Amino acid sequence: MKLTKRRITVGLISTAVVVSMTSVTTWALAADNEKAASSAAAVRLVISYKDGADRTAANRTMSAAGARSINATGAGASALAAVNATRVTVSSARSSAMISELRNDPNVTSVQVDPRVKKFDVIPNDPTFKYQNEMYTIKAPAAWETTTGGSPAVTVAVIDTGVNAVKDLAGATVAGYDFANNDSNPADDEGHGTAVAALIAARGNNGQGMAGVCWTCKIMPIKVLDSEGSGYDSDIAQGIIWAVQKGARILNLSLGGPTSTKVLADAVAYANMNGAVVVAAAGNEGNTVKQYPGAYGDVVTVAATERCAAYEGDPDCTAGTTTRSRWSSYNKAGDSWVDIAAPGTVTSMDRGGSYSTGIQGTSFSSPIVAGAAALVKSQNPTYSGWSIARSLYVGAASRPLANGGVNYGLLDIPKSFGVATDTTPPNASGIVPAAGSIKRGTFAVSPVGLNDNSGTIKSGIRNSTLWVNGVFKGYSRNAPFGISFNFSSYNGPTKIELRFFDRAGNNKIVSNTITVDNKAPSVRITSAPKSGSKVGSKVTIGYTGSDTYGVARYELLLNGKVAQTHTSTSAFVFGSTAVPKSFTVQVRAVDKAGNPGLSTKYSYTR
């Protein structure tokens, strides 16, 4: 599609949308931070549990400390439950004791303060830039000749201060949620989120305002930051999970902080496992300090480049500048958390529908990349988040930054089109327990010979899922990708199945049928001296036993300790002089699954 190039005139607003970021450091494992938190009127905590954990003891601990649940309700209620997390507030006076007790609970995996994060913010340093030169730098006009977003529309979740659907965003949003205020109205009361959304999806070629990267995209507004541009990690985690549950597969997070929390890491992993791509700002620290969520694995993390100084449409702008902005966060030698770069000085729209130029920050580099991801998705609807990210990386690799600091280079949208992905499923030669095995209780189902594939493009194993008799029971995202499960409620033939997924979304299914036996064998003494009698020098104990799936062994217990073992029901014979003057006799049967059964106990003297 050929497009007429238009000069865009915008209403200038000095220092229009200012973007910065600070964060409160998690103190869950640091004494000095615990001391600081204890001085507050109340402490806000996120508690993470093991899969299937019994929360009775933890709930009793929190109740005794007077902790108050602050989980989301209504449409957002299930978000943190997806990663086995809950959150509470507790008085500072009682927080230390409660935290200590929870950390000693074997069912609890993490207790952390819920840190606040803020949007990235840099005061504009070059206010003379007047036009959307950023679009020429990323070669968007050339990309628009291929697609402006297509149909059906790709949905991009903007997890930020909210979004106001005004001017160029009118009709461009779908239903969202406000986790900062726990309601269904994610209106923007700060301005940052609207400016971010406009860079992604402002309607282009409509004779007004500005053009975003993806003209037909839909924006899913998720408000997690308040009117001051700050918010909690748990709200951000809820926003990520909720967006994925509602169908978004491209997520933009122009926010962050230097603290990593389990709940946020789990939410990002949840998005990855569901095939979404998370795009995040690297931060405006001007140094190499890692910022989260950008520093998590499988996040497309975006640094900022300097603005092209030429006018709109100038060939020099098409080439762009490959100089990383001095205020952008970046990789130090040996690090690889910052992936790609995009212009960091841009033109965008504020929450009231006014346009301004010269706004700065990696907060605005990130949505440019998210918009590019949406264009790639529109061309390849089946692509997973990994496949989309790879397309962006391949496109940027030909434009390395002059001053380095990123893994690839400057975004090049046209070169990101048509990039091949991994289409070969993982390999696995089998799973254990092997077919025909007899098992009981809790045990792990694990892969045998698992590897990615033999194709030319290898995305790597992403996760495995466990299915029992056709019902989903759990997952693992860590090598070796085995999954432990409590089978105590099962008996008889049981189908176990592991499904292995690579990062490109290909899958391999391996299943076995085993026998689960959680019933103890029966065993009884059939011949022996009368219990309570005095015995001679030689004692003979006859017995019998049975089990649906077979008895593996019988054990003679003298005073509760194993004295002899038989694999048949031949009598136990022992000399009484080898035992104390008073002793007990019992026979234990152990079936092939390991379940024990005990006979009646006999008592003797000699």
C-alpha cells in the first residue's frame, strides 16, 4: 500500500509528558530494609505458596497477627491465584514475628514486601524536535506499505497508568481493568499510559493528530499505576496475568524498578508460558543497574536511542541514529538483559488529547517496539511470543548501536517481517514411571531423553504440563521439566501424560498407563504362641497376606524393628535368647507400590 507522506503539526507543550522511575527495594531477606518497613504504620506483603499447599497454618499465623487480606475482588479476583500468591497488610509492630513464622512454614515459598514502582522519567533535553522522526528512524513508513495492522485487530495490553480513548485512540480500546483502584474503569489520571498507547495504536492516515506504529491495533488498558505514576509489584503482576487471561498476547510495561520479586517474576513467566511477548522499558538510569521486569528472562527489553536531528522525511532520518541515549539504561560487559533499542525522544498524545513533542524516556521506546511486535503478529497470527521477539531481534541485528549496550541493535520493522521461526516439536523418548509401573502417594512424572529438536532453528524447551486421566494437574518451567504430583486419591490403572512445549509453541505429547495403588495390603498371623505367654528358646510365627497388585515382601518386627524379611509366606523362626526378656512380635506386609500393612501385635516373655 502506497501512502502519501504528510507533515504533522502538533501543539507544543513544554516538557509535556515527563517520565521517570524510582522503586522501593524488596526487604524480604534484608534486615536493614525490614527495619525501615517496620517504621511504617502498616506493612503490605505478598505471600507465595507451593503448588497444592495446605494454607491452614499460614492462615492461622496471619489471623493471629491481625493481618488483613487485600486481594482484588470481582473480575480481577483470580489473577494472583494463578501463581499461588496472596497479599495482606499487617501492622508494623506485628510484621516481623508474622514474617518469621511464615518463612518457617514449609508450604510457603516466599514472603516479600510489595514494592512500589514508578514510570520512567527524563526531562526533555532537546525540545526543538518537532515531528515524529522516530517513525522514520524505525522505518515505519516502509513497513506500512506491507501492513498497518490488518484484520482481525491485534490486541496490545498497556499496563500503565490507564488509557483515555480520546482523539487518535477513539474506538481503539477494548475492556480493561484498574488494579490500582480495584474497579473496571482504567481511565488515565496521570497521562503516561495514554502517551504510551498512542505510540502503539494512534489511528494513522485519518487526517488528524499523530500516527502510532500499528493503526488498527486494539489497546487493552490495564491500570496498575496511580495518579502519581507509581504502583505495587503485585498489582503489576495481576495486570499481566489478567491481560493474558483476557487474550492479550503482546504486553507493554513502560515501568520498573531495581527490585526483583517472586510474584512479578512468576507473572512474567505465566505470560511467556501462554505464548505472550512482554515488552518492557530498560529504564533511564544511564547505567547498567538491572531494572525489573525488564531484567527477567524472555522479556524484550528496550533501550533508547538519540533522536534524528533532521526534519521529517529526510533520508538521514530514515537511516536513523544508532547512538544510545546517554540517559538510557544498558548492558554492562557480560550482561544481556537489554535486548533492542528504539527512539527515546518522541511525539505523542496526552490524556486530554493534546499533542506534544520532545517527550523522552525508555517508557516511549518500549511501546514503539510493542507496536512493531503487533505488526509482526498481524503478519504471523500463529507466532508465539518467542517467535515475535526473534523477528524483532533479527531485524535489529543489522543496525548495531555505535556505543553498544544492547544485544542486537536499533529496531528495523521491515526487516522483522518474514523471519522464520522454529516449527519442529521437541523430542522425548519417554517418561517415567514407565508403562506398567506400580506407584503410590506423591511421585514425580519426568521426561526421558528430552531435547529441543533437530531443526535448524531451536527455540528451547519452555515448559511441560502434567495431565492425569486427561485432566490438567500442573506444570514445570524449569529443567529437567519433571512434575511432582500427589496421586493419593487414585487407585487402579491411571494414564499419565507429559506435554512438552518449546518457546515457539510446538509441542510433544508422551503418555504411559501405570497402576496407582494407595491401599495397604492385608496381613495376619495364622500360627504363633498365644499372646502374653512365656515362650521357649525357639519361636515360630506363621502368617498370610494379600494385595490386589501383589505383596513385595513380609517383615518380622521384633519390638518394632525389622528382624527378618521374606518374599513368601514361609514361617519366621527365631531364637528367644536373641531378644529382650519381654518383647513384641508383629508381621508387616509391603506391597509392590510400597504401602505397608501390619498384623496384630503379640507380646511375649521368656
